[in-house]
Amino acid sequence: MRTLGSMVLLSIFMGTFILADAQTDPALLVVVPESDTSAAAATQRVSGSTVPGAKVTLNGREVRVYPTGAFGGVVDVPAGMSTLVIAATLPDGKRTEQSFILNRPLPSSPSPIDPLTIETQGMEPSQNRWLGMGDVLEVKFKGSPGFEAWFDIEGIESGIPMIEAAPATSGQASGLYVGRYAVKQTDETRDAHIAFHLKKSFFNREKAVSKAKVSILPGELPRVGETTGRHPYLNAGLGTDRLGGAKLGFLQSGIRILISGKVGNMYQVELAEGKKAWIDQDFVSLLPVGTASPQSLVGSISAIGSDTADVISVALDQRLPFVCEQTIDPLGLIIDIFGATSNTNWITRYLSAAGIKSITWTQVGAAQYRLTILSTLKQHWGYDVRYVNGSSLQITLRRPPVLAATGSPLKGLVIGVDAGHGGENNGALGSTGIKEKDMNLSITQSLDSILRARGARVVITRRSDPDVGMGARLDALLAANVHLFVSVHCNSTGLTSDPTQVRGTSTYTRYPGFQTLATALYKRMLELNLEQWGITNSFNFSLNGPTQFPNALVETAFMSNPEDEMLLLDPAFRRDAAVKIADGLEDFLHATAEK
């Protein structure tokens, strides 16, 4: 079994020694897996390092040892319990090894017919829910196949039938039972449990109760709430991954929203007919039951400009939720305001608003007002949509910066730079134990110097190791009114992929209007002879969320790949990467800014 030991010297980083956690034997450092582990897939990534020149085997299969001592590969993981043995034979003939237990769940089997069984795992609802009139509650459980099933909603109705789902291709009964209940106006209950029943005969029955609770509130829903906190945002749905759920857009405090339900800690927001969104309960303060639904007439619209931005003001009676979308061809913005009805009888555009080609409105639905703004520019330079002076919606569209007549196009600009991770958040680990946070910081320190030498003012999110929260990083960038922003990271493959086969550089953006920046950075990074890993759009990283300035994330190379890791270990490569990022920023400016 793996045992934790002392610290072992790993490699030289920027002229100083760095240490990483290791086992009791300093000749074999295993980075992945970290310990005995539950494996979800049929393969498991293995990464680590040993003495250069040693031989390493994974369950008896020899793998390559790189000049740094790094090694990596994948092993097959059979269902059930298995053992992974990693062995290193050193140049002097000494052999050392570490072993890990891998536990891959056995394939699910049908529930037994005898004894009669209702499984609690996978039971739905799995989270507490709020429902209003007309909502449909869908419930399900897995149990012994082929029998009669029903469910009860405590205090509402009993004996609601459930149907066994269609059998699988095997021809055997599925044992998956599904039922539905449509909420009626007369229903009302709070924190009710769902009781499931399965019947084989009069004397052989089984009952199970859901952990999740259901509240049916037709007299209270929909209910009005008001957004609170820093940077509240709407999600498109309840799906999530390591970066969170897909965001529809950011709001601000004091916006009234119509809440029509709740799942877990997420409120369902009724934007317009057939259009819903979700928001975390921590971003909402519920107003008293009976508060009037948020709605407003949209009055006059005006647009005025300055040397740096064009500002459009939209008259509303109260703060309503909105969603913005960038368009590329033609270049512009589409802003949907929900709960709004047009009373827009004039739109005034001053000649100073030179970045605006046209402003038009459409009443998309009874409670959905669409504002379409077309631009005279050839590149999105950032925009901000927020309420000011109470309920006036202000849309600020930034103009491109005017480049200096001589020297670098970066001269006089404010550039935001982010070193990903930090503090207790190491980010990815290389096979030799180097930490992504250190690589990111080294590259951004060089980038900081390069940008300053080219005349830019740099706002960097962290200059040392301690972690800085995403909210604080974003606040610093907004306060500095940066012109451009780049976040620097190093990539890592997943726990089921062969780390020796996945390498290269990539860039990421969320908004289509900022893809030009990501492309410029990517082309320059490829000049380092890195493999191509592509340009990713609709990326849900927090610091790709701001619309106020063009932004992109650069994954310089793969920490998990031993060859890419060798590059990252080289201070000259890290400085070259910083130069290429600076060059990419300049390329973007040359192509899109005013001269």
C-alpha cells in the first residue's frame, strides 16, 4: 500500500530547489494516482518520476523514462478490486515499487425479485423541490422488476400509479419505475416526503421514503425575488461540471426576478413564456408573498459618445433581468429585457455616438423586449450593461484604443494578466511533482516585465504564491479598466487518458467577439513548435466571463505530458512563452485597433 513519507528533492526551478510530497522511497515519486482510488472508467492514468536512467514498469509493462526521470502511461482497470504495481529498477540494480488498490464499481445488476427491493440510490427527486400550479413532479426509483408500483405525496395524494419503463434490449424487465403528478390549484404542502411502494402480493410489499422533500406552493408561486451580492448571474440550466453551470449572463444587485420553482439551492426564474433560467439562492432575497410581478414599459432611448465609449440609455420603471448576446456579422449586441413592454416612441442618436450604426427594438413576446444595436466597428472591444440612477439601463460600448504613433502598440495601454491558481490551489501537477501555480507565476512575471518594457501598464492578479479569489481578481481588473486581459495556465489530461499521448498549446474564450484575440495568441504560441490543441469557445471559466474587455485564457503546454513538462521546466522556454503572449497581444492590436 502507499504510505506517505518525507519530502524529496525533485528538480531545479528558476535557480532554486523545489520540493514535493513523496513516498518513503525518494527513488520513486508517484503523482497519479495520489492514493488508493475509485476508478470510474476502464483505464487509469499513471504519472510519476524516478532516477533518470531507471526502468519503470506498470503492472509488469515497461514504459518510457524521460531525461527528467518522468514516466507516464495508462493501465487497464477491471471491474471490482484490482492492484496497480509501479516498479522502478535503478541504474545500480536496486528495485523499488509502490502499489495501489483500484476499485472500479461492478456493473449494475437487476434488483432481486426476492427479497422485494426498492433501491434508494438513484431515487428521484434527489433534491428538495418547490412546485407551483401546473408543474409536473416526476419521480422514479429502481427496484425488483415486474411488479405493481405507486407513490404517495405526503399530505396531498396517495396511490399515484407508476409505470415500469420499457425493458432493455435483453428482453428482461427493467425494474425502473416512473411516475408523474401534475400540481393542482388546491394542493399545498411544505417539506413533504415521497413514499414509494412496490407490491408483489397482498402480503409481500416494500416501502421506501425519499430523503428529498417537496413543497407544493400554488398560492405562493410565482414569487418575486431581488438579486443580491457580488456578480450575480443566471444559469441556462441545472447542468454543471468542474467550471460550474453554463451561464446566460451576469446581472447586478437590485434586479427583480420572478421565481417559479426551486431545485436544491437553485431558484427557477421565469423570464418569459417558454424561457426559464436558474440562479443560486445565495444571490436572491425573497420579497413578501404578493409582491407585484416585475414589469415595466420601455420609454425613450438615447445614444451619446465620447472618445473612449458610446453610451446608450434606456428608460425603465424598475430594474428587470436581461440577457446579452454578441453578434459578429453584423457586429453588434442583442439585449433581451424580460418583463418589459415597448412604449419606445423615439430613439435619439447624437453624432458623437460614432461607434453605433443603428438601434432598433422588437417586442419579441408579451414580456420580452429586444434591443438590437449594430456597430460601425470591426471588433468587439468590450461592453457593460447595468442599471444606473435607479432603473435607467445603461449600455456602454467601448471604442478601440488609439495606438501610439511610434513603438509598440501596447504603449500606454492597461493590460490585465492573471497567473492561474496559487496558495493551496496548486493546479495541475507534472510527473516530476512541479506545480502548475509555480509555472503560471513564472511565465506571468516574465510577461509583466516584457509588457512594461513595451510601454504598457500591467495589472497582475497575483505577484506571489497566495491564492486570490476569482471575485477579487475580477474586481481588480474592472477597477483598473483594463484594455485587454490574458489568463495564463498549464494544461493537464484527465485521469483516464495516456499522458504521453496528449500534449500541445491551446487558447480559450467564452464570447465569439473575443475569439480574434484567442486566435492571435494561439498562432504565436504555435511558433514555439508546440503541438496544436485548438481554440475553444463558450468556455465557462470565471475570468472569461467579463464582457467589459477582450479576454482569453492561454494553456501554454501540458503539465501532464513528460515532453511538455520538460519544456516548462526550462526557464528559457517560460520566458519565450511570455514573449509569444506579448507578441500575440500586439498582433491583435495591429489588426483591430485604431492607428
